[in-house]
Amino acid sequence: MTIEEKVSLLAGKDFWTTHSIERLNIPSMAMADGPHGVRKQAENGDHLGLVEGVKATCFPTSATMANSWNVEICERIGQGLGQEAVASNVNVLLGPGMNIKRNPLCGRNFEYFSEDPYLSGKLAAAYVRGIQSKGVSACPKHFAANNQEYLRMTNDSVVDERTLREIYLTGFEIAVKESNPKTIMSSYNKVNGEYANESEKLLRDTLIDDWGFNGIVVSDWGGSNDHVEGVKNGNHLEMPTTGGDSDYQLLEAIKKGVITESLVDKRVEEYLDVLFSVQIQGEHQVNYEEHHELARKAAEESIVLLKNNDTLPLKSHTKISVIGDFAETPRYQGAGSSLVNSYKLESTIEVISDYELDYIGYVQGYDRIGRADSNKINDAVNLAEKSDVILLYIGLDDVNEVEGYDREHMKIPENQVQLIEALAKLPQPIVIVLSCGAPIDMRWNDRCDAIVHGYLPGQAGAKAILNVMVGKVNPSGKLSESYPYEYKDLSNYNYYPGLEKTSEYREGLYVGYRYFDTNAVDVRYPFGYGLSYTSFEYSDIKIDSNSVRFTILNTGDMQGSEISQLYVGKKSKAIYRPLKELKGFKKVYLEPGESKEVVIEFDDKSFRYFDINTMKFQVEDGDYEIMIGASSRDIRLSGTLYVKGVEVIRDTNISKRYFSGDVQQITNEEFEGLLGHKLPDADWDRTKPLGLNDSLTQMTYAKSRLARLAIKILLTLRKRSFKKGKPNLNILFLTNMPFRAIAKMSGGTVSMEMVGNIVTIVNGHFFKGTSRLIKSWIWLGRRG
């Protein structure tokens, strides 16, 4: 193999495939987005889904499936995804997404599982096992600490080592060790000053040395900063194609001795091992109707009953009115690169006639994009008055849950709240059906009688929700994230999002329930919470060094499933700890009057903490509280277990506030004590010229009037698309990306040298930059 052929294998051939070498019988590899459905694009398709993909099953999103707490059903979904990937000749399915839901406002939360790393890791591992059982590769993403969409391609996640390891890497660790993914996708952002895609610490020290990863790393699309540094430190594949520009950079680096040919050989060998293991032989068919039923079953397992004042299940022939745009045009997935062109799609209005309900009619109730409309409210009230029960479908729209943009607040559109208030004046009970992929402000909670949360339930969600409401299915989902009363109650309320150069994780370990429970902060609905139409009794706890055993009895008169949760806590004067942390869970099915003994085994994650002195996980010596709960706030059984470990000496640099959990107002000095070093500058230096790694958004203060006009136009177009309720995904991508990504995403039309000349123009040197740009274009044309 020539050196030119070798380097060609380490970058894409086009937007979705890698290079082949026919004379050596080396095939190409095709990739497609796929966290909850295969999104294979046409040959000229784009990354963000503006070109419609092939038809595929849209399963419930990861945020939805996390509420199932069901490893088996997640693995079955993985198998379905893998089977559809094979049928579409896709070798690598880009998913599951598994970043921690650090803050409810992250626009991409619907693609992620949970605020808890243990739950995220276990469910992600199940997806990976399922996908790879069909002979293709899964690709967990985005590695790592990618927890905001705003400026995600230039932002630096500043996070202390212990928090990084325990919260933001543990889920990936579980997925790697328990499912052996063949591919992992690196994230766009920096982590403590290093781009994730070229971080030796993340890609070699952690992935390879600590976890034993034996697959390949692919960059996120346009997420490669320096291809040479990426290959040097553990990246195998830069996507998409840069038209040979990246090949040229690698060849020059080898010639200059920056990187050795033997290291390139190593990366190529590692890549080929995966490539040949995921080749698809023959043609494969998919029974999409079976997959539709699997999607429905998965949604049923994940629906969370948040509230029920004896309104549900609905009795036969109940006279119901259906109100809300989402009942006719459902929100069943999020917007962005994961957007699936669904094989079929059910709506409530289409399927409600299949049920023994006296359905008297439907009205829209509100304008989907938030415009006030008193006529729609009046129509809703007039219809509702004629019914016995009101089914009200509300939630977030595509603008509020979209890749590339973070929400500005936790509220649902005000016109929906106005509709709730108007209907609440009627005597009829209201059943609210929620559609959204992350926590929302529910200050209207007391205006209704029941709340059924379907999250984003996929293409078969309408029937799944109705099956729960009529009692055909007993709801068994529980929240995989906490629902605060208000946004200001969050631990990182003052730190999210990072607005310019950095995103500071000052809250440390106190994410989600770890903060709320430690500080006894009231929440609307706690982590792990969910109601059932039956009731469960816990008893007979037994704890030994290997496991905890207890008995669950179904004390009601309906069959159902209960999710029991194992939490572990330790009072320590030496290291700071949350009050409790999830360390295991089991979902068990019980007939009325049936009891089962449940066994949850301890593992290597149960008692550990990350010791920054030894740079490895340790177990602190002492007594641990073992708690079994129906949620993090509903502990049913508890006991104490002594665990032998190491003696720990307190780090006096750690502020007392981290020990108490009072982390909303952490000072620079306190955060530096946790970090172990000085804070990097958080603000853009507006006195310096812009560079290749600066964001296009920074053109707002560029010297060039043309550049300022260009970003103003982009931001105006973004605002207009939001007003229409249809976010322009490519504009969202552009406003977040750095200048270098112009070259990385242009398919070779624009070289990195040309981008440098564009930056020269942006910095006010119009004639010099334009002259160089023209010369570069002429050179590129001759070369091509």
C-alpha cells in the first residue's frame, strides 16, 4: 500500500462514505445517523437532514427510552436499528447519543438518556449490543463533555478531573466495557483546553489504556481541528471529506517528521480491523410492520404517569374531547441530524376510533408556533364543555428542541398555558398528554387532573399513549431526570451555558438529583419517579458484600411492572460526596398479589470515587448506606454495609461548599481549588484579530463591515426561521462553527489556506485577503 493510499483511508471519500482501494480489495464504509432510527441520506445528502432520508422506523428517542429503565427492550431496539442498517447497506450507525443531561436547556437533550451516568451507560451498552449483533458497528457519541449546543464547536468545557471521570465519562466507560463498540465519535468541543478529537488523554490514556477500547474513533462531522494532531493522538477517521486537503496535510507532516509513517500504519491497521468486521454480505429485508409494533411496545414501556386524581384509566364509552395540535400532528422526535423519515406515523386523531371511547371531536386549541389566538381557545372550551373528560395534548415544538440551539427558558409556549387556564375553569377533568424530550416548567401542574408524559415516543407513540390512558397497558416508566419547580433551582443555574470561550462546570458532581437530594431542594417530580395503576410493597432487605436482596409485592388489583432503584451513600469527612448515587436498578413484572425476590448485585462502580492524587478509582474505607427506592425521594428500604478500602486524607483546597452541596455561588477561587489550576479566560479577546478556530458568531465585532453584515444576515435568517416554527438547521450549524469548519465541511471546494484568506478579509484586510483567495482558487482548480 502506498503512503498516499494509507492517508486516504483516514479521511472520508464524501459526506457519508470512506475511500476504497479496489486493487487491494479494500472496500469503503458507509455511515448514517441513527440514535433512534436509520437516517441514510441520498448521495448528495447533508448532515443536518434538510435532504429527506430513506424510509426507516422511528423508534422512541433515547430520552424517552431512558424512562423505561428496561435494558432488554433497549437491546431489542438496537437489534431493530442494526437490522435496518444492514438492509440499507450502512456499516456504521452513528449512535446512541449518551452525553449527560447536565442542564434542561440543552437543545439536544432529547437525543441523550439521563442526568445519571450509570443509567445512561447501562442503556447505551444495551443499544450497542443490539446494533452490533447484526454485524454492523454502533458509534456512541459525543466523546466527551459535550453538554451545550451553543458554540459547541469552539467551546471549552472546563471541568475538574473527578467530575469528568465520575459524571461525564462513566457512561462511556460502561458502554465500552460492557458492549465493546467498534466505533466512538469524538465531540466538537475542547475539554480543559484540548480539542476532544485530538486529546491524547481522552483518546489514548482513557479509551485505550484505562478501558481497553479496541475500535476506532471518528470525528464528528466538521469536528476535526488539526487532522495531523488527531491521527497522532488516536483519531482514525476524519469526516466528511475535505477533498484531499487532509491527506496533503498528513503527507507533509510525515515528510517533516511531525508524525511517523509507522504511526500512520498503526491507525490504518486499526481502521482496517473494524472495516472488514462490518462488511455486509447479500441483500437483507426488514419487516417494518414488526418494527412498528416494537416501537409501540418500547413507547409503552417508557410512558410516565406523573399525576392521576382517579381520572385514569378511562372507562369504556367515556365521552372525550381531544384538544391540541400535537394530537393531529404529533411531536414524536427532535430536530437535527437524527431526524428520521418515518416508515409510517400514527396520530391520535387517526387511531382514536379503535378504542371504546365516545369521541365527540377535535380542535387545534393553539397555534403551534406560539401565536396567541382567542378563537382557538374559545373553540376548545366550547368542545370541552360537551365532554366528560378533556384530553389535552401540549408540549415543546421543534424550535425548542433542536440540534445547534439551546432553549432560553424551561417554559412551554404561553398560548398553551392560556389554553390550560381557560379549560381549567370547566368542571370536566383534564388529562394532559406531554410531548417533549427534557424537563419543562410545570407551574400549571395544579390545573389538571392527570398528566401522561410520552416524551418523544416515535412513530407508534399515539396508540401507546392511548393504550395507557384506557388501561390496556399499566404505565411503568419512571423519570430518568429531575423536574425542578423553576429553572433557578438548578445547581448550574448561574453557569449555563458558557457564553463565549468556556463552559465552566462549577457545580462539580452536583448534577440533577445529586444536587437536589443533597440540599433538600423541593422538586416538582424527582429522579426515578412514576405512578402506576397498581401499588407495590417493598420488604425483607438483606445486604451482603456481593448484593442487596429484597421482596416486592404487587398489592393492587392490576398487573404491572415496578422499577426498583439501588442508591449508595457515604458520610465522609475526607472527600465530598452527594447524599446518594444510583448504582443499580431492576424492572420486575408482577401479577396482582404476586411477590418476587429482587437481587441487585454490587459491581466495580458501586463504592468507588476518582482519586486525583493517584489518578485512578479507589474505594474509601468505611460504612456505606444501601438504599432501595421507588424514586430518589421515595426510599423504601435501607441498611448499612462496611466496605474495606483505603484511608483518605482531605484535600484542604476543596471548598466547604462542595462538602455541603451549596454550589450555586461558587467563586473563582473555590472553583480553582477544585480544578487544581487557574481558570482560563472565559471571554473573547475583542482586541485581537479573529483566527481559524474562532466562531463565525464572533464576526459581530469583526473589523470588516462586510463580515459584520454577513453574521447579521445569518442571525436574522435564524430568527425568521424560529418565528415560522421551522428552525433552519444549516444556519444553526453555521452560526456555531469556527472558520476552519468552512474547509472541513466544503468537500474540498474550499481549502484551509483559502479559509485563512477569508479570515484575513474578516479582519479588515480586504484587498490582501481577496488577492490571496483568488490565487488559492486558481491553484486549487489546477490541482483538481
